[in-house]
Amino acid sequence: MKKFKDGGYGIAKPGLAHSLEGEEGIYKIPKMKKLTIIITALNEGQEPLNTIKSIHETCNPELYDIILFNDGSSEWVEIPKEYNVKVIHNHLRKGAPANYDLGVEMAQTRYVAIFNSRMRFPKDWFKNVFKVLENSKDTLFCTTSLFLDTNEKKTGKGYGAKINLKEKGTFLNPEFLKAQKGNVYDVPCVLGANYFTSKKWYQRIRGFNGLYDYGGMCAFISLKSWVMGGKCQIIKNVEIGNIYRDYKDKVAVKPYTDNMINFWYNKALTAFVLFDNKKAMELLDTIFDSAYYSLVTRALLNKYDEIAKIRNRIKIVNNINNYIKEN
């Protein structure tokens, strides 16, 4: 493993996507890629490489680009050049939302995919996803999430999610749904760490803009897709494996649980931006007795102007109250 020191910013040079071939000075134009896959990882050991291998083994590499963010890992497994991955090293942690937004901005394809770094892919996933994707408009997709333990044993499946919008204690928490009839159908929320959409729609709804670090990402982007006139759907016949962390292993989950302030900040920001001040205050009341309350409220006050700008940039087409009634 390669160890990094603090400070600085580097971009690993990717290998050539295609060698230009031809005769007598006439060269072929490289084939246009169809999808840019964006992955972010923090202290995931061998998993980013395992995920990339799984993509490579199940999909023609001429169809996709991969942008991989090393988000401040203390140790890192180098990605061989043969996989043609653009690796961006954040020596200071920027957080998954910022990495995904930057990755989409960098994408040179019409469609983008958001993955985590602990994924396993089935044969023909690309063909089946893209057949749906290229015939869609203003839609955020997920596939069936195949639950895998750390030994890659199958433990269950999830088919998109619903978002709790009523109970104060678990407000904005997503919960996996059971399967419904049909292959492609609407779901209230994407979930499962594999999301597909057009670059145009992602940027129109402004992705994860405003969120910090980890937490609340699925609910935030799903709700924005809906209120701005789009939708969320599942592609049920594609099952993509996600190795879920063992939450009994404190070392394994620490990268994503050592900053609960940002987790609650993200939920509060979602409430302020997409609901109203009353709903946001009800959310904050649920952590009133915790150490996070004063820190989160102070952060919200410091970011008041920024939050107001985020809210103003969202062009509401569907009333959030109708979403609550329907889901």
C-alpha cells in the first residue's frame, strides 16, 4: 500500500484510453464512451481495486470512463494502468458529495453513474441498464441492491426505498422496499449505492450541492429529482452487489461515523431547502438533548446565506406536500 502525507493535491495520470491506429498518417477516431462512472473511497483497502476489476470483467472498457476519488485515505492500493482509471487524490478529505459533483462536472459522456467502492457487478449489467437509460428523460435510476456481507455472501435484496417523512426521530431516513411487479417502475427514493442518470439532469438538479461529507445523500437527491419535475425509478432485473459494512466492526465503519455533526447538518439542510423552517426545526428538536444540537445549529446559521441560495436555485415543479401524500 502507498502511504500519503498530509497536504498537497495530486492527480494520477491515467493510461491511454485508446491507441490511435491507421496507415499513411490517417488515424481512426477513438470510439465515444457512453458512461462515466464516478467512485469515491476512504480507507477501503483493496475494495476500490476489487470494484474496478468487477466492472472491467463484466463490461467492455471501450464503453465507459472511470473517475476514482481517493478521499484522504491514509493507505491506498494503486490501480494498475491497464484499467484506464483517472485517480484523483484528495490529501485532505473533501467528502463524497463534493467528489461526486466534481466527477460529474469532469465527465465527457452523456450519462453518469455514481458508485461506492464496495460493489460487485453481474454479467450484462451495462447493456440492461443502458437500454433503459438512453430512453429516459429527467430520471434518477437505481438497480436492485444485492446485499453482500464482507465475505461476499448474499444476505438479501432491496428494491429502491421509501423516505420516512412523518416520524420525527427517523425523519428523512430511507428504508428499502420489497419488489413490485414490472421491471422498470417509480420508487420514492434511490438506494443501494448505484445510481444512473444523464449528466444534464444531474447538473440541473445540482447533484449533492450543499451537503457535507457523509449522510442523507440518497434522500436529498431523490427528493430534488421529484420536486423539480423528474422522477426516481428502479431497474429491477439488474442486481448489483453492495458489500455492506459490518457495523459491529468499529474500525470498518469509523470513516463514516466519526463526524455525526455533518450527518445531522445534511438532514437539517434538506429540511430547510425542500420543506420549510418548521419541519427543519422539528428535525433539530430530535437532537436537542445531544451534543450535536448546538454545533449543527451554529453551522446552519453560519451557512444561512449559502442555504438560501441553494433553496432559490431549486425550481419547484411538484409540491413536496404531494410527495408526502403519495409516499
